[in-house]
Amino acid sequence: MFRNTWLPIAADSPYSVHNLPYGVFSVGDGPRRVGVRIGDHVLDLAALAAADALDAAEALSTKHLNAFMALGPAVWRSTRAWLTGKLTDPVHRDQVLPHLLPLAGVRLHLPFEVADYVDFYASEHHAANLGKLFRPGSDPLTPNWKHLPIGYHGRAGTVVVSGTPITRPRGQRRPNAETPPVYGPSARLDIEAEIGFVVGVPTEPGAPMPISQFAEHVFGVVVVNDWSARDIQAWEYVPLGPFLGKSFAATVSAWVVPLEALAAARVSGPVQDPEPLPYLRVDEPWGLDLRLEVEWNGVVVSRPPFGQMYWSAAQQLAHLTANGASLRTGDFFASGTVPGPGRDQVGSFIELSWNGTEPVTFADGSARTFLADGDRVTIRATAPAADGGRIGFGEVTGIIQPAGPEAVTSQGL
């Protein structure tokens, strides 16, 4: 039994025909091409679509997914159905086999060209934890938190694919309230384990997206690490919110899982009290029962549950456009940090170490509160598949590199 495909893949593979995530790959110095992962292989989708004269063949022949994503849900569904047929009916074996490449022999790239990037703050557990740490003695949640999905705009140009090294950022911070601020490398570099959503179909300026049209615009889902410099963030975020403490890098997985593949993962999410305003009221559940895993230097330190996120992706996108802001193909928005109620379910190291007061000790005796140069972090996610198995999202991995050279001032030239 090969998870309903004629391909010899493991029966428990998270990359069966029930998944079929899209990505962009190259072989050696060759051009970038659109592909789909099946088992431990990459199917050269551009070549197969061209051979079959598929309507979407031209869009799939580009070096990123944007042209295909812009074609909309009817084309997404028909292409998925065509692809599923190719991989489940043995009559197509001889046609498909020449276009299958071992995953180990290809290089994976950022799968889509990022238009705009927004990051939300949608977990009540995470917001409450950070409220306790940053505003002790006050209500952990700000007065607006349960009325709207809070977010901030990131920098699209700093979104990178899994495996890209992360250079420790420099910035202004104030280590001691009794002394002036200083400039230098962040000493409290952190992660945020998140789930991201990629927009395919744009909207017109001035036309808010109704929450019921979420699936008409969102193409697929990725895993995200929103790297965070907590010391830079803590000094700069009042009164306008995150800026340089967040804008240096966000890493995404190389595979985009189609929204259609996640039908078996949909859940209602927590009860929202007070009831949201009408434009944020859901007409169908868009919570997702995803399981995340955070690995720090080879040790799994947390398993955050995404299904408990207070604000769903559909509500986030409806709010993002509520003022008339338009969507563009390639827009990307992330959920915000994903934790559960337990310390072994947190999605950031500021929570895991409780703001540096409770170090994490590894098997070799080393201890960490925040990230050291050379540290490696990997975040993975899975979801229920339609046949009872699991769907994989690939992984998001980054290794911390030392801070780059300090900028030269004009006086020194």
C-alpha cells in the first residue's frame, strides 16, 4: 500500500497524493522550475504540464508560483485533480516517471515572490504570556485584543526560504533603564513558530474581502519562523509596535500546501467572547488542527498546537482588508506565534526560558536562554490527511551567523 499511488513511497509518508505541496526547484546551475513533492521525489510539474498541453502549463513554466496562484481556485482544483489522476492511475506511469527527480538531487528556492508581508498576534496564550513579561502588574491583554486581530507590516524583501543562514541583527537597545541606549548585536535573539498563508487572487483597492471569500483568495499554507530580536523590540516597540526587532528575517518552508489539501484539518477554534463585529463573524470554521514541533540544536523543546489560535486566518485576512486595503498575488501573512497553555507547547524562546530567567539545558550540559551564534533551529508541522494519515509541510531551518560588520560613519571615511 503506497498511500493510493503507484509510486513506491512509504505507507506513512506525509507527502502522499493527499498532500501534493507546490515548490520551486533547480538542478545544478539549471533554471528554477515549479514542482510538486510526492514522497521523496519532486515532480517537474512544468515539464509534465507542457507535455500534456495543460491549460495552466504556461503559468507553471515560470520561476515562481505567482502566475499559477493568480489563476484562481477553479484552476487550482482542476490542476490538483489532473495531477492526482496522473499519480494514482498506473496507466500514466511511463509518462510521469521521466519527470520525477530525487529530492536529494535538487535545490529548493523561495516558492513564491512575496508582494506584501503582514504578521499577526493571534494566540491568546502567547499574547497573555508576553503581556505578563512586558507589562507586569497590568492586564496581560490590551483592551482591543479580543475585538480585532492585531498585526504589523513586515518587510517582504527579508522573507527567505528554509536553510538560509540568519545573520544576528544589530540595533539600538537599552539593557539597563539607568543608562543610555547602545547600538550593537542583539543579545536576545529569538524565534517565533508560526503558520503562514499565501494569497493567490488579488482584490480591488477600496473593496474589503468578505470573510466568506477566504478560500477564493488564499492558495496555500507554509511554516514560518518569524525571527525576533527581543532586546531591540523591547526598546523600540512603544508606541508604534515592532520594527527593526522583526524586519531582518522571516523564514518560510520550501513547500506550499494547498488549502484544498487541509479539508480534514479544519476545526472551529476557541469560543470568542465577546462576539466579534459582523465583518469578523465566521460562517464556516477556518481553524486548523496542525501540530508544530520546535527543535533547538537537535532537541525537540516544544510542540505547539495551532488549533487553539484565537483568531483564524479567515478573520485575519478579512480584517487586513477591512479598511479597503487591496490584496496582491504573492501577499503573505503569518498567524503570529503558536503556543498552547503548557510550557512544553510554547512557540518562542522568550516564553520557554521565561524571559531568560529559566535556562534550557541540553544533554551536553550547555544551557541557553536565547539563541547563540551557531545554534540551529528547525520548525516542522503536520496536519490530518483525508485518508487518516498525516500531511507534512516540510521544515523551516535556520542557523545563526555572527553579526556583520558595524556600519562605517561618514566621519570615518
